[in-house]
Amino acid sequence: TSNKRTLRTLFRPAALPPPVISETPSQKKLLAYHRHKEQQEMINQLLIDRALEVYYITMDETDKDEIAPRVTGLPSTVRKYFFIKPLKILSFQADYFFLKQCVQSNPMVPIQQQWLRSMLTMVPQSLMEGRDRELLTENLLKEIVRDYETSMQRCVLRRALIRPDIKELDKLEDEAPLPLLPLGLDFSTTWRNSYFKAKNQILSTLHILHPTMKTLLDFGYTAFFNFLVVDFSSTRLKGPVDCKSFKTDASLSCSKAEDEIMSTWYQRVTGFFTQSEALDGVKSDQLESFYNCLSVLMSNQLKELLQRTTAVFVKLFDPEDRSHLPLFKMDLTFDENRMEFYPSLQDLEEAILFVVDCIGQTLQNVQTIRAWLTGDTAALDAELPAHTVQWAKATLKQSITHNLEGPKEHFKGYVESYGWLVDGTAEERINRFVAEQPSFDEYT
């Protein structure tokens, strides 16, 4: 019983391997059965542990508190999910909230003042007037700054910190979800391929980006921006005019304007197409579509000129602005016991509407560039749109009726005062008086 430590007490004797015992077939079958049974129990235990783990993670906190006292008698392999897992979840939550607070405490890039001034310029001026304007503006800017800082904070947080996949965080965080993409918009493909496809199609068919079209636009703007086919704005200064002279002036003005346009704008356009660079980049199989595009552009320029001239002429008869209203010379005549205006009110209306028709008949025989080059007779479509003609005539008729109310009242006064002298009433009274053979005093 000595306490001295020896090699025999420090090192235990080595265990020899068990002797090899030959097994009988019945023993082998029994051992295989026990081995299979042990493996099956192990698999079942793993399945139970996994099912309990999933069940616990999906439970509410109140359910976990209620079930905690009931798991004390379960095996340790099962009971660990009810105690170790909550600790891990709480640790994840604590770490996440700590990191989130660190990210949110970082300073944000402030909104630029020029952005705020630019936003204020979009507010209608009517909403910027009033006693409470400064207070409303201040509240608006505060709301914009608050929304900007919140958006920036959420953006930085989602870029810097990955939110753990724990359902308990949905209850602890009251953060609103991010806005969804607009409905009906498909962002699955990029715009690059479709953009270049559309651009190539435009270049090959419409030719709208060809430098020649830009040159023609410049020619048209220079020639037409302050030009009118008919200009009667100064007619009132010349004094009253008769209807016949008014129609003659309109016809001469349209003819003179057409000659001027053909000798300036059209001559400049045709001169440009005598140069080789006018068709640079246009292939032989694209010439037809190129000239069609050119004709449409020139037609639109001529139509715009005629529409603008018509609108300016109609504006002269605006009842609310009579500063440029033309003055017409009309006579009050007496013929065959009838008193009437000459020319009649219907003739006056016809003379005014004639100007609209005269404008619409101008520049109707302008050759297309293709016809000019090939000697053909095809003309540009410069017809005044039907809706424009209808609007102009309807507006003019209404204005003429309004402006002729004074002359009609004047004519009515003449008829009421002196109509009995010309309609036979006076003659009848005289004949009746003479037939009565009055005395000299009655004659007197």
C-alpha cells in the first residue's frame, strides 16, 4: 500500500485483442439483425430531432413558454432544441440589432439645396401665394428632407447588412416593405438591343435623322416663320372697302405669295438637290422611301403655313377685339318701292368666306422633288385640312352675324320710320283725301 508511484501504476497494461472466434451462420444472422435494429433507431432519432427543431423554430413565443416545462423529461438529444436553439436565435437577433444600430448611426449624405429649389419651381405659382405660403413651403421642404433621409438610410442598411432569415424579426421590426415595381412593365430584358434595332429601322425606312431633312427644316423655318399668304391686319387703317375690292385684294395677295414662295423657298430646295451630298448615305433601294419622306416633310410645311394664315384671318373678326376688324362700305338703296342694303348682307358674308377658299387654293400645284428631277407632274399634298376649313367658316359666320347686328337695327329703324312712304300707304291716303273733295281750308 505504498504511495510511491511506479511505472506499473502510471501505465496500465495494454489490452490484447479479443481472440478470434468463429461464428456460426445462426450467430451471424442474429448479429446482423441487432445491427440493423440499432441503425434504424439512430435514423428515427435523427428524424425526430429534425422535426422538433423545425417545429420549435416556427412556434410563437407564448407557445414556447408553455411547452418549456413539458420537455424536462425528454432525452437530452431532443431537449437541446428547446433550450439551445432559443439562445442561438436570441444571439442572432442581438447581433443583428447591434449592427443595424451601428449602420443607422452613421451620418447620411444631406440633400442638396439646389434639389430643393428645383422642386419648389415645380409647384404652381397659384399655390405659392397667400398668407400661409411660407409655412406651407417650410412643411413641404421638411417632408421632402425626411423622406429623403429615410430612403437613404434604408438603402444603406440593405446594402451594408444582410438581414437573417428569422421570422421573429418580422414582429420586432415595423419597417414598411419596399415599394413594388410598377405593374405592366417588364424589366426582364435590357433596352440596348431594342434601342439599336429601332434606331436602325428608323434610319433605313423613315430617314428622319438624315442631315438633308434637317436642312429642309431650316429652309422652311427661314421662309415661313413670319410669312402669311394673306395679311389683312392693316385693312382697317385704309378705311371702308367694298366687297368686290376685298375679294380682288385676297386673290392678288394669294397669287403674289405663291410666286414669292416658289421663287425663294422652292428654288432653294431644288437647288440643294442638285448637289451630290443631298443623297449621301441613301442606298439605291431606299430612294423611293427617302423621297416619300421628303414629300411628307414639305407638305407639312406648306399645310402649316396655310393653317396659320387661316387662323390669323379668322382672328381679325374676333368680337372681343375689334382693333383690326375690317370696315366694309355698304349703301342703303331704294329701288322699286324697296329699301335694302347694297351689297346685301349675304353678299358680304360670301366675300369674307371667299378669302378662306382662296387661301385653300394656294400652293396646290407644287411639284415633288422626285417629279421635278424626273420631269413628272406629281404635286405635293398641300390641301388645307377639311376640319380647318369647317372651323374657319363656322367661326366667321358666327362673328359676321354678331357684327351685323348694328346695321340690321339701323335698317329696321329706317323701315319703321319711312316705310309707309314707299310701300303705298302714303299714296293711298292721298288718293282717299282727294276723292273726298274737301274745301279750300281743308286742303290747306
